[in-house]
Amino acid sequence: MLAGDQSFLLESLRMVPQEELFSGETEMDMLGSKAGLDPEAATRQPLAARMRPRSLEEMVGQSHILSPGKLLPRLVEANTFGSLLFYGPPGSGKTSMAEAIANETESRYVRVNAVMSNVAELRQILATARRVEKKDTIFFIDEIHRFNKSQQDLLLPDVEAGKIRLIGATTHNPGFYVNAPLLSRSHLFRLESHSVDTVARVLAKALDDEERGLGGRSHTASPEVLEGLAKLCDGDLRRGLNALEVVALGLGSGEEITSDSIAVFASERQIRYDANEDEHYDTISAFIKSMRGGAPDAALYWLAKMLAGGEDPRFIGRRLIIFASEDVGLADPHALPLATATQQACEFVGLPECEINLAHCVVYMATAAKSNSSYTALGRAKQSIAEGPVQDVPLWLRDNGGKASKRLGNSEDYQYSHMSEENVSGQEFMIEPLSFYESKKVGAETDIAQRLERWQRLKIARMAFDVEKDG
């Protein structure tokens, strides 16, 4: 806990009657439920905290889960929900939604952050919840993905018994970070980044709100300025509100907030991009799919986002090498050498110059003819091996090195391909011939398809000739 939070908590505790200090409530209970807080202390909270919605009706955005008739509002209105998991990017309203639900249901609200919590604190909170029977306990765990397996398992008995109503919030995919038993006992709701219009509307409201916002400072700002600030926030409403507060406090009361006022914030903007987390995987997925779909502009956009977010260019180079064979393949034989050279350029040249090499390769890959025939052929061959039976190497193809191999007749009936027209002898290369590769008539692979068709005709003719000769 930060020093400022500690002093704020101690000040809050001094306002609470002594008998309440020993009623089984933890310090976190009183901080989370705002019980006994000094009203003046609330004004020292960041603007984003002061402007938190007090009910689901005040929530903005997230219409896909909050519109009338949707599951979540119905559960809250009937007060029949169990455990909830909110999954979404920073500033999308996960914490606000949990507090709004607690207010609407008049529940006891306990909030912890998984980064700062531990097993001892969890045991204390759960023990207190078991003793409090007059009110439901909503236990909100921010960044629940930070809890290890044992900490998550500790919650299960009380979740199942209904002693707590768990609300977990995470920016990470719960399927990877939340234990399966806990996940199966919870309703999962995905929150999306806020639109520019939504953020701008909330900023305008905060600017006018005299009770919780900046209305007392009498600032003005044009819709264009607020929209410009909203665009810089990448859908993060908390970030937008706190940025507005910083800009406003840097001006005198009554001064207009102009585009020049937010210029400093714009120059220090950092995009949301968490290396090795969901944003990393989602962006590289969009990047690959854009190249696969022949969309160079989109591919360059996702490339620029990765580079701006600090992605390792060598990682991008490695993915281009994979793409060159998986998606371009035989349709363009130049793709793999170019991708390999690009990855080497990232190693040799480094940032920022290697960004040019990456852009070169990305545009080439996006605009190249595509074929995944070799990739899918390998999959079919691997499936054949896995499902069996596995074929032995034909006797006429086996190695004949050594006297023992020759005595066994290895390679004795092998027909040397170079002795036949176009190297097609007509001989089989499997005991039971199987077909895996299906050529696509696209790009350079068109020539391969035509060549294979011609070889097949030669093979049939050669086999017919051998049968006639033997007859």
C-alpha cells in the first residue's frame, strides 16, 4: 500500500467509533465500503475515483452486457448473482461495475488488490464474511490473475457455500490465469475499450460536475478538444479523466482548456501494449491475419503498433519466417529467403533502422500470392503417421551399404530416376501409396501443379509400358 493510501486509511479509521473497530471488520472493509470516511478526504481522490458510477444505470459504454434485458442487469436487479469475473482492458470499468453492483444490492463490500494481498489476509477476510450474516459480502479482487493456485483454491469453499460473492477483475484472459473450478463457478463478462465518443462525453460531464468533478473550477473546453484528448486515451476512461484533471490543475480557475493545453500529454502518450500478455498475442494475431488476407495497410498498422509498444523486432522477424512458409509457401519461392534476411537484419542492424527492413518484408508478404499447400500436406502426413499403421520402408528404397544389406536385396530393384524421361521412372515410393499434397494453382505454384500433372501422365505411361514388356 502506498504511503498516501496509508495516511488516508488511518485518518478514516480515526473517524470510526471504537466499538466498530472490533466488530470483525478489516481495515480493507472500511476503506472499500467507504464507511466512516472524511468527506473532505474524498475530494482528494483522483478525478477518476470521484466520478465512479454509483449504479449500473450510471455506467457508460459496455452496452453489450448492460443494455436492458441483458443477463448482468437482470441478475443484479433480482439480486440472484453468484460469482462474477470481469475481463477487459484497463479503464474499461471493471472496478466501477463492481462498486455499482455493491451499492445497488446494499452489500458489504470488501476490496483487495491481488498484487498486495496474501493468504493471511484472505483467511481473515473470509473468516469475517462467515460471521457477518445480516448482509451479503461482495469480495472484489482486482488483478485476480496475480493470485496463485493455492490462493484461488482458498476462495472455493466460501464461494460454493455462498459466504462471499466473489467479483474478480483481470486484464488477462481468465481461461489462462483463473483456476478451472473457480472459472466454472463464475459468470464471465468481457468488457471492451470505450469509444472516443463515450470518453469525450464523460470528460465533458466531469468538467461540468460541481459535486464530484471539476465544475467548481469553471473551466471550458470545446467538443473538439475533449475529443482530441479522448483519442489519446486508447479507450481507457480512467486515463482520460486523470489526464483531464492534470491539465485542468495546470491552469488557473476559469481558463479555457485548449489543444495547446493537452499538447504535453499528447507528446508523452504511451500506447497500451503489454509484452507477453493478451495485447501482445492479440496484436500479433491481427498482424498475421492481415498479411494472410492480403491487406498491407492493416499489416503495417499492426506492425507500427507493436514497434511503438516496444515489441522485440527479432520476434516479429521470426514470425515473418514462419509466415513465409505457412501462408506464402510454394506460391512465391522468394518469400522465405526474404523473411530470413529480414530476421538477420533485425539482429545485425537493430532498432530503429531495422523497422525499414520489417516494413519491406511485411508489404511483400501481404501482397504475395498465398498457398498453404505444403503446410496442410504436412498436417495430413502427420495425421497418417499418428493414426497408423506405420509403413515400412520398401525394400527397393532401403540403403544397400554393406554386405548384409546387399545380401538382403536392399535397393536391388530400385530404378534410378535420372535414367528416365523427366526423372519419372513410374516406380512407387511407398508400399501403399498415399496422397497428401494438393497443389494450388496460384502464383509460382501454378507451374508446380502443371508439372505434377505431366509427371502423372508419364508415370502412368511408363507403368503401362513395363506391364506390356513383362507380359
